[in-house]
Amino acid sequence: MSLARILRVAGGVSAIGLVAALAACSSSPTSRFYTLSGSETGTATRTAAPASFYLEVSSVDMPPQVAKNQMVVQDGSAQVRVLEDERWASLPADEVRRALSADLSQRLGAIDVYGTPHPEGVPVYRVKVNVQRFESSPGRRALIDAVWSVRGVNNQAVLACRTLAEQPVDAGYDALVAGHRRAVDQLASEISAGVRTVSSVPVPVAASASKAGKVAAIVPVVLPCPAAAMSANAVSPAQ
């Protein structure tokens, strides 16, 4: 429809007012999308040779108040804002899992086979992450507080630790996302140390049959958090 026809239909609306309204509609804010997958999470040096094991980085648990595509930022100790125009490319839990998977795979030279068929007989180490705090404060900090565990499927060794990754950030949402990338990188560094610790435990020899013909159950080996994964107090393994 031509502008002249719009003016005729509008009747008493002035041309200047109508043009201003059309201009306002055409200049509505555009949403911006951010991802944690990027250069900040890919700074680890790949190992010289591929690891002789697989990883299973399972879905990440995330606090419900930030489990949405819109960025949720802290303006104060008890105030938050949900930003409609600043959004994550996918849900924050998926962003963290994808970035962790890429970083751990690079650090350890291993393959993440979560949800994927893989050859039998190759050691598998399962990684589970429960993010308890995912805080975004523009111009102040990006914080990830997570409890995580590594369990060896073959050797039944397990450890559970906590990482508190707090990164100072400059003003702006690009700087905030970069801070979260560095926090994920710290988390991946500590988890990779945990995987190496668990992988150092030998596979137990099958218990010999008892007189009753029963085989004794293998008791899981509970390990302490490695020195490289002590950014926060270690926690006891989940039952």
C-alpha cells in the first residue's frame, strides 16, 4: 500500500505523526544472541596423542531462575533483570555442556560419546555437572559455582568436587559472555584434572568365586579431589 493511500485511510491523522509512527515500528530493537562456544573455551593445548578412553559429559543441571534463553542479570544483591534483547543462542545448560565437552575433549585428547554408540572394552569416564549458581553482573563479574563428579565405568573409581569460578568483567554484554567463557574454561581445567585422577586407578581384578558360588561385588573407590581441582571445598560423593 502506498503512503498516499495510507494517509487517505488514516483520515485525520497528520502525515508527520503517521510517518513518525511508521519509523518507530521499523526501528524496533533487534535481539542479540550470545554463545559460550568460542575462542575463550578453546585455549587448552591438545595432548600429543589421543587418549585411550572416552568421555560422557551428561546434561548440565542449571538453577531454574536462569534456565531460559533471555539473559538474567543481577543489578544488586537481591534484584535481577530478564533481558529480552540479550539472549543465549541456546539454553544456558546446553551452552555450558557444549563448551565443556569441547574443552575437555581438547584438553584430554578424548571423544565425548554421550548419547552415542561406541566400541565396547574402551574405558569410559562419566562427567556430571550441577551448576548451583550462574550469576551475571555486567561491569562486575561472571560467576559459575558448580558441583561435579567423575566416575569410571570400568574401574568404578569416583570423585566429587566443587568449582567456584569467578571472573571480573568490564561493562557490556560481550565482556560478560567472555567472562563466562573463562569461568567455563576454569571449570573444564579442574574437571580434566579429576578425569586424570580417576583414570589412574587400575581396573579391579574380578573377585574369585566364594564357596557359595557367589562373586563379591566390586566396591567403588572414592577418591579425593586432585590439587588442581581445589578452587572450592571438596564435597562428599553423592550417594
